[in-house]
Amino acid sequence: MPKSNYKFDPDSLSYDKVTRNRKQKTALFFKQLAAISVVAGIFLLILSFFFDTPGEREQKRENRMLLEQYSSLNRTLNRMDKSMNDIRDRDDNIYRVIFNTEPVSPSEREAGYGGVNKYKELEGYSNSELVIETSKRIDKLSNKMVVQWRSYEEVVSMAMEKEEFLSSIPAISPIADKDLTRFASGYGYRIHPIYRTRKMHKGIDLTASTGTEIYSTGDGKIVKAGYTLSGYGKRVIIDHGFGFKTLYAHMHEISVKVGQKVKRGELIGSVGNTGRSTAPHLHYEVRKNNKTENPVNYYYNDLTPEQYDEVISVSSRMNMSFD
């Protein structure tokens, strides 16, 4: 049953039926629709203040998870940064002290910080401060790792060189002399056995019977091997690198050739009595940067402290040399 609208007439004190044409009906419809839309909009706006949409709830959940992940990442960065600082301290105060080299400078360790704002594109967001700070920490830590890696490469190189250096130093007796009975004449001014004059003796003389084995006192390469007219007779010279050379003179047999590489303790020949020599013995010299040094100062690798003290005492006696 269709509904009808009535209007009260105060003159007749009765209700008169209201009739509208199509245009009025249309206008009324749109007014009602507008009113409903306004009310619905207000209702939805009120709801949005108190209730999240499914999309908003998902976005907030993702934001919470992202913040938790950043917090966890920063805790991890704290631990990693502490570990890097510990590694840095060991590098500067232990490893580099061992190899007698300067620590990495703070300016080098901090290199690459600052400059152009590389984080500008991260600005303008709700969590920009957290994201930028975390990015900076990651970049700083990465830089520390690169610097530390380079430092360790340098330390490894020094360690390898140190190992080679220690192997090259002439640090043992050239002939077996456990009882220290071979020492005949030391380094320094001695009476020459032929000229009977006081003359600089540039090495030490170790007595032994002809044929006694002679060993290289350090790793190196044979640079001279053969007879010489200088008075050394049959002699061998080994270049050990790092400025060190050793000479073995008055030999009976030579077991090595020029250019051959030898190791410490390797056989190079035997004791003889060639050249200007008054008895079978080995004349042994140590040269550092082409200057002779007292060989007993390098006699420490196969001697006890007591034996070394005895060698020093014997070598300092003023006596006649054998060559």
C-alpha cells in the first residue's frame, strides 16, 4: 500500500494530502540520499578513529615486526662492534708488537666516514632516524672489517718473512761440537801463525780431523764454491738473505755447487787443510751487510746458556790463529 504525505491546514483544522510532481519527487530523493551519505561518512569517520581496517592492522603488524628486527639487528651490531674492538686491540698491542711494527693509525681505521650524505634517500619516513643510524653502523663496521683484513694480511706477510728470517740466520755450529772441544781461535786480533804478527782474525777456527762434515748454519743459496788464491783454499760462501753471508774455508771436499739452495744443517763439505793453513781446521766467518761479525754472537740455536757462556769465554782468549 503506497504511503501518502499529509500537511496540516490551520485554517480548516484538517490534514490535506500533499501531492508532488516528478521534479519535486526527484529533488526530494537526492536530498535524502545526500543526507544519508553525510550520515554514513560521519559514521565511517568515527569508526576509523576507533577501529583499524584489515589493511591498517596488517601494516601496523609489519611495522612492529620491522622495529623488532631493527632492534635485534642493533643488538647484533653491538656484539660485532665489541668483537671488532677486541680484535683491533690484539692486533695493535700483541701481533704488531711481536713484529716490531707500528699499530694501524686511528685515522686509517676511521677512514671513509662522513663526506657526502649518502643516507639522504632514507630521510622523510616515520622511522628514518632508526634506519639511518643502523645503516651508518653497518657501514662503519664494514669499513673496520676491511681495514682489519688488510692489517691481518700485513701481519701474515710479516710472520712469513719473520719465519724466513729466523731460518736464514746463521745460528748453529758449522761442525758437530757438543763438547765444545773444537774451538781453537776466536774472532778479533790474533797472532798470525805464519807471519807472527798481530792481525785481525775475521772469523773463528774450529779444529777437526780432515774429512769431518761441515754443515750450513742457516738457509741460503751458494754464491761461491771452489778454490781461491786469497789464502782460504777451498771455500764456500752462502748468501742467507737479509744481509747475512757465511764463509767456510780451508775445506777438503766441497759437496755443493754455485746457485744451489741449502737448508740449515745441510751438508756442504768437509774439513781440510787447504790454502794458508797450519793444520786441519775450519775457518768460519759471519758477514752482515758485507762486514764481518763475531760468529759466536750467532751461536745460540743449539747451545744451552751455560755452553754459550763457555763459548764466549773461549773465543775471547788471546792466542794464535790457524790461518
